[in-house]
Amino acid sequence: MSQYVLRRLLIAIPSLLGISAVLFFVLALAPGDPFSELATNPNVPPEVQAALRARFGLDDPIYLRYLHWLFAMAHGDWGFSFVSRMDVDRLILQRLPATLYVIGSAQVLALLIAIPVGVYAATKPYSLFDQIANTLAFIGFSLPTFFTGLLFILIFSVTLDWLPFVYTTDIKATGIHYVLEMIRQAIMPVAVLGLFQAASMTRFVRSAMLDVIRLDYVTTARAKGLGQAKVIVKHVMRNAMIPVVTLIALQMPAVFGGALVTEQIFRIPGIGSLLISSILSNDTPVVMAVTFVFACLVVLFNLIADVLYGWLDPRISLR
Amino acid sequence: MAGLTLASPSAERGVYSPWRETWRRYSRHKLAVVSAVLLLVLILAVVFGPFIWRVKINDIDIVAGLQGPSLTHPFGTDDLGQDILARMIYGGRISLAVGLAAMLVSVFIGTLIGALAGMSRGALGHGLMWLTDLFLSLPALPLLLMLIYLFRDALKAMFGPEGGIFILIVLVIGGLRWMPVARLVRAQFLSIREKEFVEAARALGASPVRQVVKHILPNALGPVIIAGTIDVAAAIIAESTLSFLGLGFPPDTPTWGRLLFDAKDFLDIGPHWALFPGGAIFIAVVAINFIGDGLRDALDARRVI
């Protein structure tokens, strides 16, 4: 198993390098020059400009610049945000917990909905429950997160006035009230993201369960006289979860997209809203770094899925 | 077509037409039929709407600002008193056009890469599949935002504010969504290229290009059509998301997402402003997804209903 994990880790490295290369070359190909402001400034003589360009290596061949950049990133030198007046890595570390908190709780909520609903729907295919669940799931993933977010605000904040629609980090209360307030303000963003996730997950779970439930070994288990609950949970679910794990991992880029939108709607100070505000204020180092962090998170979750996959299906880690 | 293998009940019925068989299977999916009608109505409305509803999209009338639905303004007005119905008709054209064009881009790239990977037996196929997997693990929305941030001004200078953004958004959305199509096409190619009828064509001396175009591709189209349909919905959502974040089309172009972006600060006094465009996005997307579901029933050969 540890060998399998190690192999997966080694496979993740080339894909991280590939992603970083894609990001860097996109940035390098983009029109616009960090020194364009200097070039139009009459007070800076051309020799100084040339010296500065040479000093920062802007005239080097592109692969050298990429290696320089990669080396700097690996050393934790992520640049400086001129808008926030602080180092980019510190800025991101400050914002990351809020994003992970919302995404993590949303995933848990999605699993808590999707697994029971999907499993129950698969045990009674084409029943009334199955049809209702299916239709709701279909509607759920056709509703874009920005619209559900606005609908939730309209219903729960504006009309009913139950929940706050702006997320704050400086809650005045202390102790238990602080915790309660933290939970209360996270309900809507987590629900928006979690329900969206739950919709597609329910479909994955249902179809994976249906694939497994017809297999012979399930009939054998029933013939041995095992109860329905035991057959479903111990025999069918464990095998049905294997493809579901992969499908959930493949969904991660979409989850981050949804999180970005949710953060923007509810003004959660996470890295998603940081990305938007840096784009609006032309803060290129932050834009670059946040995109890279998102890419790293996707690779990380793929890695976790691979490890889970190996644990659920030992045949894979032996190969 | 992949879905047109003879199913025994239809063969006994005498007159057999592949298209009729497809339609028979499609029409079993009631929601898909309803969705097709709904989408058709929506398309007709945005194409011919401006000829019937002749209110200008930028007629400002501050006095009539933020009014709810009424006879003069069926969908109400925004904060400047502009007619929301007229703006939605205009924006719907853009949203649907972006969806279609981005789908064409992604299907084209996906089919090309999938076909190349499916036909090659060497390093090229492996390399292309590695590229596909790499693209699959790119965070699409952040990257989309970054690309638009970087290339917006250059394209605006070349093609004008609306045209430039249109080209950029279509290329970027299409360019980040071709991977599922490529995987599907490759899988189809790998199995179809070993079938007897392709072998027969090869034995008769058909060149690889002819084998692909005349024999393999037509048989691999079913899944591509389904994936393409769902891509339209995904592209519409992607475009609306960009506009909703304020980073899509320029502020004076009222796409559905942009209308929501403008409306979100007026939810307490003018909820109609957000509900109509949001509802339109939802209806378009859910209809297209149901059509995709119906097409899956109709074109999937393995399923005999």
C-alpha cells in the first residue's frame, strides 16, 4: 500500500509541472509587459530600462524564465502584492482556511445527502422515490450556483430574515456564541455548494449501485440468507463506491468553480474572492499564484481519491 | 449511427427507417420532448423577439425605475428604468450563441484529438491522452478568469468590445471543455477500428483518412452528439458565471449573467430583476440537459428500450 501511495505521489509531480508550465506560458504569451509603464515614462532613460530588463531576466529565452519562476515558487518566493501590500504567500495562507472550511463542509453535506438518497433510489429503481430523486437531481445540477445563491438570499435573508447574507471574519461575540454565529453565517454558502454537489453525486451513486446490484455475488449473498441491509451496505456499497470516488475527484475543478462563485456572492474572504478582486485591480502576481493554488488543490484531491481508490479496491494497489 | 442497430421489435414492424427509430426512442422520454419544445420556443423568442417587442434595450426612464411586471413592461424595469424583457431578448441571443459556438469549438477540438489518439498506436496516442488528463485537472473557472484577464484588452483592440470578448469567451470556454469529447471519441475509435467492416475497407485499400471519415467517424457520432448537447448547457452556465462575476461581456451588453450581476444589489426592492434572467438561464440549461438525456436514450446502442 505504501508503495502504491508513493507511486501515485510520483505521478502527481509531472502533472503539477505540466500545469505550472501551462500557466506560465499563458502568462508569458499574454500581451502586456510588466515594464510597459517604465517604457512610456520619459524620466527613465533607455539604458536604465535595458539594465532593469537584464537584471530581472526579461530578455532571457522563455524556458530559462520558466525555470527561474519555478525555482522561485518552490522556494516560497511567490512575489509581492502591490494592492494588499504584503507577500503573496502570506496573503493566500490568510485566505485559504475560509475556502477550505466552506468547500469541506459542502462536500460533507453533499455526501450526507447523496449516499443515502442514491443508495435508496438504486434499491428501488423506477419507483416513485427514485423518479422524484432523479428529477430533483437533474434540476439541482442545472441550477447554476450563482442563481441558487441569489434565491437563497432572497428567501432566507430578505424575505424571512433568518440568516445573514454577508460573511464576516470579525464576529463580535465570544465563546459559544462565536461558534454559533460562525455556523449560522456558513449555512447558506455551504448549502448552495453542497446541494449543487449532491445533485450530481446522487446520480453517480445511483448508477454505480445499479451496476453492482445485479452482479452474481450479490445474489449469492442474498441466497445465503443475509438481510437486505447487510447485503446493501456490506456487499454492494463497498464496491459501488469505487467508481464514485473517481467521479467525485473528476468533479473537483467544478467544485472550485462553484466555491469561487459562492465566495463572491456571500463575500466570504477566501482565495476565490481574492482571485476576483485581484483581477479587477490588475494584481498579476496574486492572480497567478491563486490560479496555481487552485491547480495544486485539484491535484491534491485527485491524489487523495487515488489513495482511497487503492484502499477500497486492493487489487489496484497490488498492480 | 451508433444507436441504429436493429432492435428486433422494430425490425418486425416492416418499414424501417433509422431516423424514425431514433425518434421513437427519443419520444419515449416525455420530459425530453417537452424540453425540446421549450428550447425551440426560447430560441424563436430571442431570434424573432426584437421584431415583435420593439422597446429599445437602453431607453432610460429613471422615474419608471425598479417597477415590477406590468403591461408596459412585462418583466418590469431595472434601476434606470430600462425594459428587462427587451434586455433579456438581446442577452439571450448572446448567451445562446456563446453556448452553441463554444460547443462547436469543444466538439471540434475533442473529435480531432480523440480521433488522432484513437488511430495512432504509438507515442502520439499516449501523449495526447496525457495532455487530455492534464487539461482535466486544470481548475477551469480560475483559468478562464485568468485568460480573460490577460487577453481581454488585446482582443478588444482587434475586434471591438463585443466582438473581441465574444471570440475570447467562445475560444476559452470551448478550449477548456473538449476533454470529455476527446476521451469518448478515442474510446469509440479504439473499438470501431477493429471491427470487420473497417478491416474490409482497409483490405480494399482505403487510406487512413478515408477509413476515419467514411467508416469510423459516422459510427462514433452518437456519444459525441450527446456530449455536445450537454456542452451547450455547460457553456451557457460558464458564460453566465463570467458575466455574473463582472468579467464577461462589457457592462452595457445585457447577457443573462450580467443582468443577474446588476440585479444582485437590488434583491430587497426589485427581486423580479434577478428572477427573470435567472429563470431564463435555468430553463435553457435544464431543457438542454433533458434533451441530452433523451438523446442518450435514442442514440445509445447498448440500450434497447
